[in-house]
Amino acid sequence: MKKDVSASQLDTHLREMTAARVALGRSGSGVPTGASLAFALDHARAREAVWSDMDKTSLREALVFWPLASVRSAAPDRSSYIRRPDLGRKLAPETDLSTLPKEGIVIVIADGLSAMAVNANAVKVVTHLQSLLPEPAGIVLAERGRVAIGDEIGAMVCAKAVVVLIGERPGLSSADSLGAYITWSPEPRLPDSRRNCISNIRDGGLAPEDAANRIATLLRRMEKAQISGVALAGSVAEQLLHKA
Amino acid sequence: MSYSSTIGKTRYSFESLKDLLAKATPERSGDELAGIAAEGPVERLAAQVALADLPLQSFLDTDILGVENDEITELIYSSHDLPAFAPISHMTMGEFREWLLAPTTTSEILNKLQPGLTPEMVAAVSKIMRSQDLIAVAQKCRVVTKFNNTIGLEGRMATRNQPNHPTDDSRGILASAIDGLIMGTGDAVIGVNPATDTVEDYIRIVSLLDRLVEALEIPTQHCCLGHVTVALEAIGRGAPVDLVFQSIAGSQKANEGFGVNLSLLCEAHEAALSLKRGRIGDNVMYFETGQGAALSADAHHGMDQQTMEARAYAVAREFRPLLVNTVVGFIGPEYLFNGKQIMRAGLEDHFCGKLFGLPMGVDVCYTNHTDADQNDMDSLLVSLSAAGVNFVICVPGADDIMLNYQSLSSHDAIFVRETLHKAPAPEFSDWMENKGITDKTGRMRSEPALSGPSLLALTEAAQ
């Protein structure tokens, strides 16, 4: 016979089993004050991340070793960017990328839904990734950009592949999580099924250096297969099947 | 047929009924994104005035969506019942609104009316109703469904216990489920949105939930909200499937985007029925919907997102579901910009679903890039409770760590029971009292009284 466990022991046990907000306790139907304010603070941080701006000065300084260009999407301000995802996928009309190398790999750093994520993690990912590539990749800072803005940028510089590093929609547990979307032979209007994705890049999630390693591995496999997205994932699954 | 109205000296014309419906829709970002919204508040009112004068009959005379070979349109017109429509056939939309509000229009009369309505009619009348109207009429609609308990009775509100986990870890799922059960959530369903999409994981999750429900003798049902094809495969392999789930939308093309059509849903419905698992009823389907789903799949065909949403209810009604809910604030600010738009949409969806005969629930929720917070959710919850919503969704501390959005907490379910005086499903209410969660008056006991050892044993069994 097991001993009866007290309510507090059960609470401890539940908390060990999941990162969800279990065993908060309650007063009537209210969440205890500490937990209630902690939730509100996490939400405030997430909201701040959505409306944050890319620190372009610091990013430019840190990325000065590589060919670099700055662009904007067709969304004129943050508010229209949030309302109109279609505008965030298109480049502003005056875009000039003539300073970038052609026919190589291009890295696009876009604020997405959390510039905070870009400010915190993008330089670490890019620096490590550049050290793993055979030739240095051109870099584009894209303000108010969604993932698909990389397709147009990639097409403009005839890129072999585009790596879009973008701020993910902030969750309550992490407001600074970066995503990486990698597409072989980018061109406008291609379906999302053509991309491969690595998410949750941040301290406490997937470390930026590990993410760079994974991106480099994916790029090598794409080069070999000359394809990306669901089709690439499929071919890998097949290979594994044959190995087994 | 022309659609027009005159405001002052300005004449406003609308090129089709579809255009009129879009322009008459209360402000929302999704219709602006689609480029079909009114130019501003005066044109919107002009459209509403024109809509109010329109005979209901005109909704039967035209194919409003105007897309050839759409099986949802075919379903809507082939299932429409003219004798049931007869009592309102002479009315304009404005008269229909007043008739719905009249005290002489009772729950029984509204029940008989259901097959005589089309989704477009229901959506149209909601566009000229205030939030209070939507609550007052929905409150009169009663849709009761049964599987292992009874949901939708007057004066009651059920909850879905949603114990999601980012990697579908069995212990993680169990911890969140138990956390909710201790606070009395889960009479609508204990339902997991899986992060993975394999049939093996689906079977592991429903088997886990089945053991939980059995061990604690809970009079409820469980569900893994995987794709309907995965559910069919799991049923084929003998998994304990209570409810079959699917996301659905209001056009054939949008449903293709979800990888379903009516015949596949029919097959799944029959497979779920064949298991005969419901102890007191055979409502075996669970559907989720949400404004903007069709537009996001570029399958809205120029129709406003609220009318498209109502069309999804025609799909749902065909399969006599136990549960249907709109995931109202999940889709993001490009469809519903802020708390105000989410609240309005939540009340519209609930009203339209109920009037059309669905056991309607709402996932009262929002994402972090939308201008909304928990205060908005409180207001929507109170409104929905007044409207007699069949169920809402609860996650631990209102924070879904798998889907990364905020819904309601199990605490909010206690608020509904103790402040708004809505009890859970009767069978579940009895279970809570028997397990010592609540006292005889239905109030929470001060210490969680589900027995410690049995819960501990459960968590260990999941390892």
C-alpha cells in the first residue's frame, strides 16, 4: 500500500511532469496573485516582442565581415504589417540588391513577429553558419518581412538557396524564439511545402550554434538532391528505411 | 434582383447578394484583407438597411456563393426543408430578426425551424443583430447531445479539458488532464491536439485517455484531435476511439485544404458509430471551425468570412455531432484584429451554430500578436455563459504550451459554476460530488479530494 500523498506532494509531482501551468492553486475561482501577475508579465513581454524593432545598427556592425544589404517589405508600418501578411511577403518597390553576390546562398534576416528574437539570436546563428559554408553568403536585413519575402530576394540574386532567419510568433514561455526556413532554388509564389524548417532557436531552446549546424547539414543535402521541403524529408526517410 | 438603399441623398448599390452580405458584416480585418469589406461605417449601414428589407425567400432563389460544383452548396440546398421554412417564408430579414427576439418564439418553435434555415440566412440575420440580440436568441436555442453524458441542458455549461503537450509526452498529457479534473473540467471531452501525426501516437494517446477515464470512472468521453484519416486507421486497428474529430470549413475547396470531403466524413462517422462505445447516446463526431479558415486557404470565393463560417455548420449538422466549436481567436489579427472583433465573432458563431441546430461551443482564445488579453476573454466568457454556450475549452493556467496561444483556465470553469451558476453535465456533476471535488451544493471543496494514491499510481503507469 502506498502512503496517501498530500495535496502539495501531488502538486510537486504534476509540476515535474509538464512545463504547463499546472498546480497553480486558487482562491475561490481566482488564480493566486503571484501566478496571475506572472502570466500577465509573460503576456506583456510577448506583446512587446511583436511590436519590437530590429536593431539594425548593432546587426550591421556585427555582420560587417560579409556582403550586406538592407530592404523593407511592401508593408509601410508595423500596424499594416500585422494586418496584411500579403504585404510582408513582398519587397518594397525601390529594393536594390546589386551589392550582393549572385548564384550563391543568401541569408535573409527578417523581424517576422519578434524582432527581439532576431536581436538576441540572429548574429550567433549567422556567424557560425558562415564558418560552415564553402563560400561566404550574402546577407539581407529585411524589415517587416514574412517568410516568403526570402523567395523574392532569392530570385533577385539568382540564389542557389535562401536561409530565412525570422522571429517566431511569441509564446508566453518564450518571446525571443527564432525560426529558420531553408528553400532550395527560391522563386516567388512557391508553396510552403517546398521549405524545410527549424524552430525554437534561442537560449533555452535549440542553441544558435546547433541550429547553424543543422542548417548547414540541410543545405548540403539539398545541394545533393537539388530539392527542398517535403520531398527532401521523404527522400531522407527512404534512405533511413534502406539502411534499416 | 437589385440590392440597394438610399442614405440621405446617396444611393448605395451592391452588385450581388454575396457583395451585400460582405458589406453588411460588422468590421473585421479578414474581410478587409480579402478586399470585400464596406468602405466605411456609412456604407456598412447602407448594406445593413438593404439587407433588413430583403425577403428571406431571396436566399433560396439564388446560388449565393456562385461556384459550380461545390458539394457544400449542393448539401445546403438539398437538405433545405420547405415545410419547416413555411412559418417565416413571408418575412423580410428585418422582420425575421424581430420574430426571433419575440417571447412568443419559443425554444420549441426554434427547434422546428432548424431544417428550414440555410447558413446564409442565419449569417445574414446575425449581421443586423447587436451582441445582446445574439445572446437573447441563442439562449432560447437548446441543442442536447449524448455519448457518455448529457451536454447542452438548460442552466448548464460543459468544458473540454485540453491537456496538450509539445511532444505528446504521455506523462505531460496526464499531468495537465489531472490538473483540470481536480478543478472539475472535462465533461464535454478530454481532448488532446496531437503535436505528432502518426497513427501509433494517436493510438497511444486515446489508449492513455481511455485508461484515465476508466481508472477514475469519469462519465465523459475522450478524443485525440488528429486527422480523420488517422482516426479511421486507428479504428481499423482496434483503438478505443470515443469521438472522431475533424476541422471543417464552408466550401469544398477549403475542405480539400483540410484533406476531407463529405464522403470521407461519412465513412468516418459510420466507423465511429460501428464501435458503439457511447453508453447513453450515439453522437460520435467532434468538429472545429473558425472564421477565416476558408480565406486562409484562398477558398472563400469572395464570400465574407462569417457567412463562410456559417456554411461549415451545414457540413457539421449532417453528422449529428456531440460537439462543435469555433476556435474564434486562434487564427490571428489578419482575420480578427482585436479583442472587440474576437468577442463579436464568438457571439456570432455561437448564435449561428445554435440557431442552425448545432451543439455549439467556443474556444475562447487569442494569440500574442492580436490586440487582446485575458480581460477580453473574461467578457466573452460571461456573454457566452448568458447565451447558454454548450461548452468552452480549458487548459492549465490558460496557457497552451503546444499550440502557443491562450484559452481559458480551469479556474474560469469554477467561476462559471460558482459566480454565474451554470452546472456541468448532470452525470459529471454527480461524479464531482462523489469524488469529493465539490460539496452537495456544487461548490468546490477547499482541498482537492481526488485520492492522492490513485492519481499517483496513474502518473506512474504512464511512464
